[in-house]
Amino acid sequence: MTYRDMGQRILVRRPSGRTTTVPAPSVLRAAGARPAPGGRAPSPVTAAALTLAVLTAAAALAGCGLTDVVAGGKPRSPEEAIRVSPDDGTKDVRPTDRVVVRVPDGRLERVAVSRIEDDGSTPVPGRIAPDGLSWRPSGHARLVPAARYTVDAVALDGHGRRSARHTTFTTYVPPHRLVGFFTPEHGATVGTGMIVSLEFNRPVADRAAVERAVSVTARPAAEVAGHWFGARRLDFRPRTRWRPGTQVTMDLRLRGVRAAPGVLGTQRKTVRFRIGRDQTSRVDAAAHTMTVWRGRRRLATLPVTAGGPGSPTYNGKMVILERHPVTRMDGDTVGFGAEYDIPDVPHALRLTTSGTFLHGNYWAPPRTFGGTNTSHGCVGLRDIQGGGPDTPAGWFYERSLVGDVVEVVNSRDREVAPDNGLGGWNMPWQEWRAGSALP
């Protein structure tokens, strides 16, 4: 990667907590970053050129961590930079409530709101106000009960720094009704490691009755079993990964099923999805490499940086849960406090619900990749600011599907928990079957 002078000064916060300013020659910007908005791949957020200046001379920055502060001072937290109502994670949102996205200054570049129901994802129409400070849905459309909504927004703040935010909320379910929110969506094409997962809005007391009302079948046939993680989550997986080209059908026959005293199921749906090609990746944290396989054919071995000594990457098999061309990573959201806040992480692939990503990294010196583990637990691939299609991160992102398996070995951390994301492949088959409520 090459850099050019930005011609300005920058405020730097050292790991010790001291702040200093450094002159223009120390302010670096990735050369070749695209200068204007406009992503190249359809996804919840749009990859775009970014104007954020990055200081790379002060320290080796890699993985999920950014210990210095960028030009213009510390960026706002995601919640401050892009304000979304209803709040992230809100449950039982009333149909009369309105979705509103705002920024305190600068302008919104893109907002995508989607409603996810039993039959798939539906965009919610809306528009950004002429002043760029807010987004509202078109007309007087009401929220749909018993649905999950996602909000993805990209904005520029008053200093020209781009940031992104992803939030979810679920709408009101009438009293004494059971609804299962599931993944993957109807009509999706997913990787061979996809695990069907249902999360219920209320605790299930009669797990056997509910599990009997959900069937997951495959063509060609595969042995599939359910496993409960607590009273609200039921996952299904085959004994081994799905065969490429398999057609999977989930039948939800929950309507009228008594899940708990006074609680009845409401859904009666058929969900179908397809298994794509077989791609798996193996990250060797000790060797600082990731080998990518299509079936038995090795596609590439890429240099990576994994979790450093204080925050190693989980070992074990993880499944890609989400794909984001650009996202924000804030240490406050995963227990690292103010250690880092990066508003424009490119080519981000979520691996766990606890916050492990495999993502592009434009702020670390090139020698970091393949040589040193310095992240806060993520796996980083070399990239440029704004996300380059020909970088290792861009190459891998374009070839990845939700449902692909990424396995980490030789890290100094424990094995990822089976319920952290879709980590069920780390559980032996007999133990998995033992978690079923059915004989």
C-alpha cells in the first residue's frame, strides 16, 4: 500500500492516554481510494470511498483495534453519529411507531430499511430529506406486527468522515402468541455450513411440542436433528455439512401449538433455501495464514493478522452470519471500552454474535499480515480505505456466502461456544442430538 500527504495536522491519542498533534507528513491516506460514494455490491450498506485520515507511523494497528484518533478529533460513537428510532434491539415495537434515521450534522448517504417475515425480506420505501439530516418512510405505512426489521445507514459527519450503522428491532406480538424469527431467509442461497436457527419471542415450556411442529428436510436426503439452546432458541443442522446444490425446506406448523401455559403458536409457513458451492476456510493463527478451499481444490492462501496476546481469536468452526461492504466497529459494544472506534471497516464478515469478524484492514502496515497477531479478536485481511476489489479482503469477500464455514486453529483462546453465532459444528453429532426434545 502507498500513501500520500494530506497536508494537515492530526490529533493523536497515544496508548498511554496522552494526546499530541503531529504535522502533515505523518498524516497518511491510502492512495487509490475511490473518491465518491457508490458501492459495487448489493448489501445492507454501500461500500464507498472514505475521507478518513489514518495515522500509521505512530504504532502498528491491526485487526479490530485502532488505538490512535483520526483527523478532526475522535469520531462520535455509532449511536451518536447515526441516530435510529426505534433503538437497536428494541422488542415489541407498536405498529403505530415510526422508523426515523437522523444525523446531527453532515448528511445521510444511504438508508435501507427491510422487513423480514416468514416469506422473506421486503424493502421499506422511504426517502432522505433534502437537507440530508433525516430519513423517513414514504406515506403513512404502518409497521407490520410480529416482524423483524433491519436498518442499515451510511452517513458523512460534519468533518467529512464516513460511518455506518446496522440495527434491528422486532414489532409487537399479541399477548400469549409465540413467533419464531428464523435464519436463513426464504429463497436464499447459502454456504454448506448453514445452520437453521429459530429464536422465539417467548420462552418455550413444551419444547417437544414445538420441535414436532418444525421440520427441516433436504433433497437429496440428509439426516437432520434439532438442538435447543435454552428455552428460546432451536437450531437444526445435518450430521455433516450440506451437499452443494441441496434444496432445503423448513415447514413451520406452529399455528395452534401450545408452547407454554396460555401461549399458542401463530405461524404456518414453508421456507425454502438452496445450498451453493462448498467453500471452507482455515485460519492458522500461529502461521498468520488463511487457506481457502472450494471442495478439495485450494483457491488461495492469504496472509492474515488474528487476535493478539491479550485478546486472541476463538478457535473452532464459525459460520459467516452477515456480509457488510462497510461497517463500524466500536470497542464499547464488545467490552473493550474506548480502545478503538473505526467507523469505516471494509469487507466485514460477521462470524459470531459476540463480535468476531473477518474483515478488511487498511490501517495496519503491510508487514503485519502474515507476520503478527495484533487485533482485538477478529481476523484481518489487507485492504485499502473504502475497500478494494483486488485486495485480499476484497477477493475473499466477493467469493463468500452467508453459511460458509471459517475454522480457526492454533489460537491461544478457547473454542467458540456452539451458541455463539452458528457454532454448532463444534459439537459432536451425538451431543447435538442429545439436545433435541424428541426421542
